[in-house]
Amino acid sequence: SSLIKNIPLAPADKILGLTSEFNHDQNNKKVNLTVGIYKDAFGKVTPFPSVRQAQNLLNKNHSNSKYNNLSYLPITGCKDFETNVTNFLFNDSINKPTLIEDNRISFIQTLSGTGAISIASTFITKFLSNEIIIPNYSWANHSNILQKNGFKNNINHYPYYDPITGKLSINKWKQYLRSTHSSKSTMPRSILLHASCHNPTGVDPTLKQWEEIIDIIHELKMIPIIDMAYQGLETGNLFQDCQLLKLCLDESRYPKGWKNGLFLCQSFAKNMGLYGERVGSLSIVLPPGQEEGSPESVMKDKINSQLKRIVRGMYSSPPGYGSKIANIILSEPDLKLRWIKDVKFMVDRLNQVRLMLYERLNWNDLINNELIMGCLFH
Ligand code: PLP
């Protein structure tokens, strides 16, 4: 018998499968709320004004080899991208420039947020941890990515959202963390946290609630993986949306930092509208003591060497065009300001559209769908 004939049909991706159903639906009142892509009033995905300007600069400077270079990028991305993105994330966003100065960030450019989570997952399961907990509910692709990149079936769900009240299950979450902790376990557990705009519930902890949760996670020596796919889309302010990251890296609260590193998976897909260009990053924030010449400082070199090895075997090197756009925006002060305004404009308009949708929905049809009800109320 033929092996190739016996390959079963894989189930459709939960989100992209819905898109395909949408495309087949003949109803002319249909609205696609599945994949998170920002569209203008004409239903088009148009570049943000800041991105358009950066594209023009890139075209204008075509004789400048820095911009007009179609060669491979280095395995872990360009140095410029590392400088600009770490400056944006750790200096502009959370005001912790010493993390960069003290050599405490191991950084790679990734294939957007999905790529960052894949590399983090491969790295963590190879060296640090073999179990991860993710929220119930979570982005449908999380367990898929984590399963395929080392965690296999060791993925569990922590209570997060109560569909009846439409609120955060903070007490159940705290209880779960403690009751499932085993002091005998030789390896720490990993935990995935959504930085802002929790997908799919839209419910985020308040700062006070994050403090309670992060204190426990830190005490239990877990490894945090922060998924920051929506920086800026919660409040409209790129910097205000970083309270989770800022808290985790608050040295007055956690002076010894994160013993086994803190993993930040970040994406410019949504907040620069660079979806298809696959621009993002993975930063591993190391504990203090990485200053040049200190015994710990070799830790970063070792980690970088392993990240390089993983990337080389997975896709060799990241794509160039989108990261050049991000580089221009992040390094030209006027363009950066324009971008900050673009994000605010997008979020204001999204909120207006959401309100209009809410007002026009047929509530009798929706009343039995607890998750949709929760998302719309929050
Ligand atoms: N994390 C969450 C919660 C998401 O919703 C998404 C995209 O929808 C991603 C990560 C990754 O997106 P991308 O790979 O396009 O950056």
C-alpha cells in the first residue's frame, strides 16, 4: 500500500479555517472578525503614513548600499535592527537603558511574533524547562507552536477568564499556580503571558493584579515568556502598554532579576502594519551580573551561539525588507513621532468601529455565545 495515499487530512487552523468559511459565505452582510488585520474605511490594508514615508526613503536611497542591499541578513538579523529595537523596547518603552548598557539582553530578529515564540520554545525546551502553562483561553496557535517546538504534550492551561462574569479569574489563577507547583521538580516550569490585548478575551489584568501574579511566578522560579504582539493597541499608547514588561524588570521589586531569563517575544505585525513582512524579535533578559569581564558575561555569548544554531537549522536567516522599514522608523526621530501618532489614530478608529458594531449586533443571536459576549463587553 502507498504511504503517501494514507496521509490524513489535517484539521484546518481554527482562525484561518474561519477565514476560508467566510470567503465561501454568500451573505452580503458578512463581516470578517477573524484574523487581526487593521483595514481602512474601504476595507483595504493600506500602509500607515509613517511606513509609507519609510518606504519612500528606502526607494529614494536606492543608491545607498545600506538601504539597497538584497543580500542575506546575518543569521540573527542586522546589528542596526538590534540597536533600534532594543532601544525602543527597553529604553523608550520601559525606561531601563541599563539593561542594554549592562549587556543583559540576548537579542535576535525573528520571523515576527510567531517566529519569536517558536525560537524561544525550541531554546527553552532544549536547555531549561519541559513544561509550559498558557492561559485558558489563549490565541489558538499558541499550543500549536509550542507543541511543535519542543513542549510536545506538556502544555497545560491556567485559569484566566471566567466566561460567566466576563472577568479575569484572578483567584483561581493564583490558586492554580501554587497548587500545581512541585518543589521536587528539577526543572522550572515556563508560563506564557499576554502583554496586552489578551487574545481572544480582550481582558487584561490591572497593574495591581499583575503584581500579585508576577510575585508568585517569581517566587516559584518559573520562566516567563511574554507575548507582546499588540504593543500600543490596548491604550493607543505604545509605551503605556508595557506595564507587564516594566513590572517584571523592576529591580526594586525583583533585585536578582529572573534567574533563568525572561523571554520577550515581540512583533511589529500589528503596530506597524507590517503583517506579511514578518518583522519581530526575541529578547532574552538575563539576570544582573553580565557586565563586560564579569564571570557571568560569557552567558550571553553562549546563549547567542545557541540561538544562532537553532535559527540556522530552521530558516537560516530572517527576511530583510520589513526590518529595513522598521529600522528607518525607529531611527528617524520625526518618523518615530509620526508612527506613535499613527498607532493612536488606528486605535481610536478601532474603538469607534467596535462600538458601532456592538450597537448594530443582533443580541438575540449572540446571547448564548459566552465568549463572544465576554469579548464584546471588554
Ligand atoms: N501572539 C498573539 C496573541 C497573536 O494574536 C498573534 C497574531 O495574531 C501573534 C502572537 C503573532 O503574530 P505575528 O507572527 O504575525 O507577529
